[in-house]
Amino acid sequence: MKHLKNKLKLLLFSSISIALPFLLVEFGMVVLEPWLPMGMFQYDADLGFRVRSHTNVWGKETNNFGFNDRDYELVRKAGTYRILVIGDSYNWAGGRPKNYVTMLRRKFNHHYGVGKVEVINAGYPNTQTAQQLALLKKYALQYNPDMVVLGFYTGNDYLEGDPHIKRIVVNDSYINLARDRETTFFGYPVIPQSRLITFVQQKYKALTEAYLRGSDGILTETAYQQVIFDRMDVTSLKSSQAGKYNQNFSYILDSLAEMSQLLQSQNIKFMTVVIPDEYQVNEPLRNRVLARFDRHPQDYDLELPQKLVLDRLNVLNVAYLDLLDKFRANGKYQSLYKLRDTHWNEDGNKLAADLLFSYLLPKIDRAITKLSHPKT
């Protein structure tokens, strides 16, 4: 009996020795999460996550709101026209100097002189329209813009726009929560799993996924084809007939409508630039993907993402610039996307900036004239 008691004591002591440090780390990850330097994202109750303020991302420090830009005075100067460009990782691709928003700013500076037109880069990677609506309400509108330009990416805005799921980031880990079961305790999100275990699992997954990349960090052709094939599913006729993404479509387009109504109520101009995915532009890549997965062009309506958003924009009477045709035409003789990466390279960013500048210039000219000659 005494021997058994000693074994039980040893077992109890061992359990406590393991459990106590685990619980302390778990508690620390909950309470200290906003201040722990773990990755570029932090929890945000309204968006699910945001980029940390004044943190180094790709060699540049984010601003006070975590945007890929410098800080600006919230009240714009008299005589200045302010454009706010919101979006997802396309607001970050190329880093700050070679991003299309920065290039657009340079073009306006060259045309009007520095400071006459401010172009502010506002957006977070891995977000879709509903999250960008929340971002606009909570952070971006504090800049008091004259115009908001939404970068609507047809590649994954629909795919990730699940109305029933809210993606949050805690301790540098992505967690999908059911919206109707989302709970917080003193401002901290309550998640149905261990933060420590989730962190370790996701880091292990990241390490294993590194094997899908070459020594240069770029996805292998096989891995990238899988990414493109998964993206193309939103245009699949089979998926469309089954209504697979109908709820996603409605959720994203309704968020777009709410954004339009919000800006209209505040007398802020609104337009959308519709960004194509690479499979819509790069025909050789698309053909390789179709051949590998034994699919045929007639199995897809490749322009469905554009049709849906343009139809809604027309109903809302919202101005838009659809980049698809120009990118297809230019893509025949120049590469516009990074190698095995769905984002634009420098030429792609430049083309987008050129097209957007040409589209906006007449509108900005009229606005600048009004600023220079206000009614008496």
C-alpha cells in the first residue's frame, strides 16, 4: 500500500510539474498577446485581426493603424485632395516603394506637385471585402478622405468570404471561429483550443510547407498549380450549378453595397478597381493547370467573378475600373506576376498604377478645380 501511495504521489507531482508551466504559458499567451512580439498580426475584435502598429514589415515600418504607409495628419490640409486606397495583400505586394498605390501617388505628385493630391495606402493582407468594410469604419475613415478606392481582388475575396466564419489571429496563429459562437472575456477572445498547442501546430505546418518551396523560397510548379486549381473552383460551372459559393457571393457583394451606402452618407466619392487573378490573365499557366487536373476550358466561366461584382456595382451606380482586359492584352508580351506567386511584380504594379491614374485624372482635375475656385 505504501509503495502504491508513493507511486501516486510521484504521478501527481509529475502531472503538476507538467501542467503548471503549461497553464502559466497558456495564461501568458492570453493576457500578454497584444504585447508579445509574435508576427505582424494581432487580434482585433471587429476585423478578427489587423497588422501591428509601427512594426517592421518587409523593411518598412507600418503606420499607426498598421497600414503599409507613413502616418498622416487625420485632418487634411486645406486645398489638398485625399484618396484612400483600401484592399488586401495587393496593397503590400512589391513592398512599399514598388506597390501600385505608391506608384499612383508618385504620378499625382509629378502631375500636380507634391502634396496637392494625397494617396494613402490602407489595407491588411489576407482580408476580403467584409473585413475591409470593418477596417474602413474603425480606422481608415479617420483620415477623412475625399475619395475611397477599393481594390477588389477576384482571386480569393469570394473564396474566403464565408458569412458563418470569422478568422481571428491570436499569438501569430490563424483560428476560424463560428460567428454565432464567438465569445470574449474582458476583451480577450475565447477559443475552443489551446493557444500553445495551436501555435506549435501551425509553426510545424509552416515548416512542412517550406518543403513545397525551392531554395529561393518560391513555390514549386506542382504546388503552385494546386493553388491555382483551388482558386479556379469559384469559376467552375459544376460548383456554380451546385450553388457552392452562393452564400459567399451574397456576403461579399452585400458588404460592398454597405460600403457604398456608408460612403455616400458621408459624401465621400467611391470607386472600385477590380483586380484579376493570374489564371484569368496567364493562359499558358491556366492550360497547364487544366491539363494536369484533367479539366477543360468549357468546364469554367472564367469571368464569373467579374460579372458578379460589376453587375452589383452597376446597380449601386458605383464607378469602377476593371483591369482584366488590359492585363490580358499586356500579359501576352510581358510578365505581370511574380514567379509562382499570385501577386503582381513591378511591371504589374506599374500597369495597375498607370491605368488607375488615367482613369482617375479627369475626376481629380474637376475636384482640384473646385478646391482652387470655391463658390463664394
